[in-house]
Amino acid sequence: MAATADSLAPVSNLPPPMREYLIHFAQVHETFRKPELESLAKLFNIDYEILQYSEKSPFARIALKSNEAAKTLISRSILSKAIYELWGTGTTYDEVHTSVKSRTSHLWHLYKTCSFKFGFESFNGMRTESYKKKLIESFSYVGFDGPIRMKNPDELFVIMEDYEATSMVDLERFAALNIDEKAEAPSRNPTHLDEPHQIYFTRFIGKSSRAIIETYDLKKRNYIGTTSMDAELSLVTANMAHVGPGKLAYDPFVGTGSFAVACAHFGAVTFGSDIDGRMIRGTKSGKSLRSNFEQYKIMDRYGDMFVSDLTNSPLGRFGATAEGGKKRSEQIFDAIICDPPYGVREGLKVLGSRDPSRPKVPTIIDGVAQHTLKDFVPPKRPYSFDKMLNDIMNFASTHLVPNGRLCIWLPTADEDFNEFSVPAHRNLKLESICVQNFNKWSRRLLTYTRYEVDQDQPVVDEEVLPDATEETLDTAKARLARTADALNPFRRKYFEGFKTPPSED
Amino acid sequence: MKLLTANFISCAVKACKSSSLSFPLHFKDAELASKSVPYNPLLLSNLLPRLDWPALVTSSKELGFTLPDTKPELPRLSATAAAAATTTSDGDMNMDSGVGEEDEKTLRMLHKVLMETEVVEGKMSKNNL
Ligand SMILES: C[S@@+](CC[C@H](N)C(=O)[O-])C[C@H]1O[C@@H](n2cnc3c(N)ncnc32)[C@H](O)[C@@H]1O
């Protein structure tokens, strides 16, 4: 590895203000990691360049302008652990030492007297404690004379090793070795292990928000349900949506409020609604969405939670025009986050009677405000998933402020990724697609930004959904005659167990 | 329900969507509750352009609050300035919002009306008869 001899020289040749950092990611939800980072860089208006990134590795190299920028960027991240100043790297320890010496020898005096600690991180590999010590000691030329402090040191230096993805056989060897190590069996020589393919020497700069996953753990949450989204992905979604202090967020399918608490955690005043009032009211024993906000002490960011059908939402300023005959603005939210129903457990429903000629039940504003119809569960009629998506896109286009974001979770069948096309809307720019794979199916998180001004041109793309139009009574009747199953390709597939249909012969 | 929310919603019954009566909805037999929430001028500055002022004045009046007839003009606060602001022991944000005394009073009132007051009991209807 050819290291340059510049002051604070980057390992690669970066233009002057840029400095090189190492991000230590969690090795989970790999397709979400880079989009989360990019989303945060945009949110904080931070210039960056990703120099090295692989989904197979927890270590990524990134160029940033300052330690301050590095700290800010990582501070809200959920999928990374921490960020470090990169002092040197190489494929062997000899290379690392050469790199560290040429890049940082002019900095060593800064750390001569402070307290410090050395840490060690190995990915896919393992070292015995005694060998780690030897490796740490090999850096003694930096000449730090301050006290070594295991707790709260002034500076933390970390050696990181990245091993090529290992086979099961290797993993078993490691496991066996670990046991031997504990028993202090001298017969095994750890240096016989494969060597890492990349080594980094780093100085700690800042920690991520990963620890709050624990705080919001569903297991410890007052009110949850079968639809609750885990804390980690809810928080990541909030990061993708750019929520923050002074902003308004809304979940139109709020359910038990997983996204709502995540948005409020990051400072947004959060609103939510659901077609099913029971979700919001919660249980008789006082477990409710509101009680979650109380549990997490984020009540000051509790906007309102109410009962409403997204396909006929009360949000907006209908009918009336503002002074001067202009339409009243309906751009209210900075972020819309949701996980719409795809009707696996229950056919997708909207409020209204099965017979579309009968008038609709008025929408009930509920939860806090009492209504005479409080315990009335309005009849629901089946609805197609595509039409629902269409409604969501249109709703986001009218209700998001310029540059506001829409984050939406959608299912997709594994062996048939195109089962649901990526919805498009001319006023919404697709930012990223993150995929979460399960055993038999997968779902993805789509993030969009509302363009500052309305776009004239519809997106020319076969994936575009037509603009929502009022159905005629006849077509509605014909559609409703079909079953919910027939309306929803995903639901149908789910119950078919994702089997390939039998061939014709 | 908060007055903030009331400023965002209309009557969603299909038949009245095009009627000028569908927004704003009017409170009836409203019972109020109030609870103190940290003062957040950044939030208020973001909210101001999104409020329908005449509707807010109307609903506030119905609940016994008086707001000026015209929307206060405020310089837009930046999130960076807000991030640098300190907080008082009550959690209030302590920052110079760059407004005069009169507007500051309106802001405090807005905070009370929008963020600290909730209608806990009552009905909403299309006409205020
Ligand atoms: C997948 S769940 C969302 C769960 C939520 N993220 C949570 O944390 O619990 C979908 C929710 O949408 C609601 N829903 C179904 N149809 C709806 C509609 N037309 N409008 C609004 N909400 C609807 C369901 O009652 C359900 O709570």
C-alpha cells in the first residue's frame, strides 16, 4: 500500500480539505446501511465521498471535511456503530506500520500525555488475548506516555482486522480455539489462523445512536401488536425520512405506532391515524399508543392520533378557497412514513359499505376527542393494493412540504421480485430502495422526496400508476364482486405458499 | 384533539367535500385540557406558513383564545440555529427568534393554543349553529 507523506495524509489521494475516516457498521440489514448514511449526510448537509464500501464487510472508508462532520454524520446512525479517524491501513501489519508512520508521525505528540486505551476489533476472525496484546504493543513507537485507562480514556485507538468471509469449517475452528483459549491450552498456536485481508489502525471520533435500539426494544414497550415494526428498522426509517426537531411527521397506517415513536424520538411532532380505532385506543388496561409516548417521555412530540381511512382522509382543506380564490395549501407534513396493509392476515379494507351507492359513514375523529359513535366499527369493503398505493402516492404529493419525504414499506415476493412494481408519482423523486429478505418473502423500504414544485410531466415509465380517478359506480360494483384474494396478488401468493403454479401438462 | 390538528382537517364525507362548510370544522361542547409542553420557536416558525390563519382564528375564538387577525410575519428560523440554542430548566428552547415583543407574545400564545391545549371531550361539526 503506497501511503503519501502529506500532512495528515489520506491513504488515498484526497483533495486537501477532505480527510479519511473509517466507519464501523453493524453487519446487519446490509442494503439499508449505505442509504441510511447517505440520507443522514444529506440531512446534515455534509460533503462526503465513500472511498470503500462492501456489503460483506463492516468496515467502510469515507472522506469527510472534519472531525466535527464525522461526529455529526454518525451521531444519528442506527446501522453503524462508530466512526474513526483512519491512521493507517494495509494488508499486513508491516504495511499498516509503514502507513501509520508516514501519515501521522507529526500528530503523535498531541497524544503524548493524555490517558488512552487500545481496542481491538476482528470481523470473521479471532485472536487470543495474548496475541492481541502483542499486536497492540507493536504500535508502541507512537510513544504515548499517558496513563492507560480502561474506563473513559481521553483517546481510544482501535486496531481493526477484516478477514475474508470464512467457511463453516473455519468458524468451527475458531469456536474450538476460543474454548481452548479459555482453558488456556498452550498447544494451539493462534498465529496459524488465516491472516486478515485488511487491517486498519484508527482513532475513535464519535459514536452512533445504535444503543437506542435497546431503549425502544419491543419486548420492553408498553403497547405492541402483531403489526409492530421492530425498533431498529423503525428508527432507520425515521432516519431515511429526515425527521427532526421542529418537523411534522405522519403515519396514515399508524397501528401500534412503531414509526410514530421513532419519529418523535428524533424530535418530530408526530401524527398518526388508522382505520381501526381499536389500534389507537389500545386495551382496557390502559396500554395504548399514547402510553408508549408517555413511557418514552416524548409526550411533547405527540401530535394527534385519530381514526381515519387513508383512501378518504379528512386531512386537507376541502371545498373552501383561501382569499383571492386560491386553493388553500394542504402541504403540511415534513415526512410521511408508513407500512400499509397488504392484507396477509385480513383482506385489505377501506371504510364504506359494500354497496358503493350507499352513502359513506362520516369519518370519526377519535382517540382523544370523544364521539357519539365511539365504539361503532364501520363496515369495510375490500380494496385493491395497487389502488391503495396510488392513493398513498397522491396523498404524499399533496400533503408533503417541498423536499418533504415519503418512506413506505412494501412487500415483494422473493422468486418474483416484480410482483409489485415500484410506485411512481411525478412529484415524488425516488431516493432509495432497501430490501429486507425473509425466508419465503421479502419487503422493501422505498424513500421518496417531494419535488419543490409540481412537475408537469408524468413520469414516463411503464411502472407509473395512473392518477387516481373516481370510479364509476358500475366498475366499482364489478370490482367489488371479486373476492379480496383476487384483488391482491401478494395475499394470493402468500396463501399459495409461494409455490410455482403447476404446469399445463 | 389539538387545535393544530383541527387546522389540518375537513369534513371527509363525500357529499360535503366540495362545500365551503367542510373547512374548518367547528367545536361544540368542547371540554379543554391543558398541559405544559416545552416552548419550541423552531417548530412554531415551521408551522406558521402551514397554518390556515383565518380558520385558526375562528377555532381559537370558539375555545376562548384570541389571536390577531393577521398572521404574524416571522423570519424563518434555521435548524442549525435551533441546534445551537440552549434549553432552560423547563426544557424551553432559549433562542433569539429575532422578533419584536408583540410577535413574541403572539408566538407564546400560539404555542399555548397549538401545542398545549387539547379538546378532550366534544363534537366537531360543519356549521356553528
Ligand atoms: C401493517 S399495519 C401497520 C402497523 C404499524 N406500522 C404498527 O406499528 O403497528 C397496517 C395498518 O393499517 C390499518 N389500515 C388498513 N386499512 C386502512 C385504511 N384504508 N386506512 C387507514 N388505515 C388502514 C390497519 O388497521 C393496520 O393497523
